[in-house]
Amino acid sequence: MITTVVFDADDTLVDIAPAVHSAQQVVLAELERMGRLGSLTLDQLRADEVVAFAEREGEPIEQVRRAALGRSLARIGAEAELDRLLALFFAHRFAVTRLYDEVPGLLAELRGGYALGFGTNGNNRVDRLGLAGTFAFTVYAHEAGVPAKPAAGFFEAVVKAAQASPESIVHIGDSYRNDVAGAAAAGLRTVWLNRVGAAHPPGSPPPDAVIRRLGELPQALTQLVR
């Protein structure tokens, strides 16, 4: 019997990309105002972001963002501005971060039948998202010794926080590696939010269900119970 539904945050409940891109543009605008922009472009900021996330996989998001912006500022000799511009980046990113439109209604619907959990590798927090009181529990990577997904320790923390058996918990997220493979290895049920229709990794265990949008989740959960 499914008793608990746990949600990933970024790119699952939270439409994070527009907020990140907007914050990057704010950083560029501030550099231009200072007369320090030089040849730095938005494409370069994004390229440095990709490199930093690859090199620092599993580290706290603040450290990854610091590395990414540090790489970008080194291109124009503006490393001394890192602390101030990183603070500017996060202040704007938090201010403009939004949930996907269907999230409030979906969570309200599911709360009637399941205990809800919130588990993330990132630095979005439920109170900052306007979701305080929505979830029965939260699990944040890099807090209280919890490792980042897909580590087994993350999902062990989920099971402990949920006070439920692994097989009674469904974890939903957009990342096959972090949210499906990681949760399944820990014995949880899984729903892959596959908005782009990506191919299932060959040779990997399939999720219990696949949905293209969050609105399909209630039906998918009902079918898992059968």
C-alpha cells in the first residue's frame, strides 16, 4: 500500500531554469554597470555552469555556483567581485523562483490521501517557496550529514523521516539517475517525471511509472496501488 509520496524540487516542483537564467542576466548587467563586463557573455556563464556541475557533482549547490561564477569572472579578471556577485545572483534567483503552475492544486489534492515529503539536493526550501505546512517532512542534502542523491544515505534519510517502509513510499523526480535509480536501489517505488520524453537508459531498471506532466501523477499513483 502506498502511504507516502516524496517530491524532488528543482525541475519537478520548481521551474528553476528561468530563475537561474534571469539571475545570470542580473550579474551581467551589474558587471556592465561597473564597467567590468568585458567580453563575458551569457553563453559563457552557462558553459561555465555546465563545467562546474560536472566537476563538483554531489557538492552543495552554493559551492557549485561559486565555482561556476568564479570561472566566469576569471575570464575578465574580476575574481575580486565573486562574493558580492554571488550574493546578488542568489538574492535574485530566490526572489524570482516559481513553482510550476499545477503544483499548488496537485499538492492540495494529494494531501487528502498521502503523507507528502520534500527531498532535494538543491537549496530551495519549502518556506521560501510558499509551501510551509504542506509537507509532512523534508530531507535536504548536505544537512545533518545527509548525502546528495542518488546516494543510498539520502533515501535512508527519507525512509527514516517518513516513518514508513520503503515499499510504501513513492519518490517522484525528473532525473532518472538521481530520482529513479537512486530511489529504486533503496527499495522505494518510483515515478519518473519525463517531460521531454527522454529514452530510458538501456540496461537500467525501469521506473514503476512514467509521466510527462505533473497532472498525470494522481492517476499514476492509483495504478501503482492496484
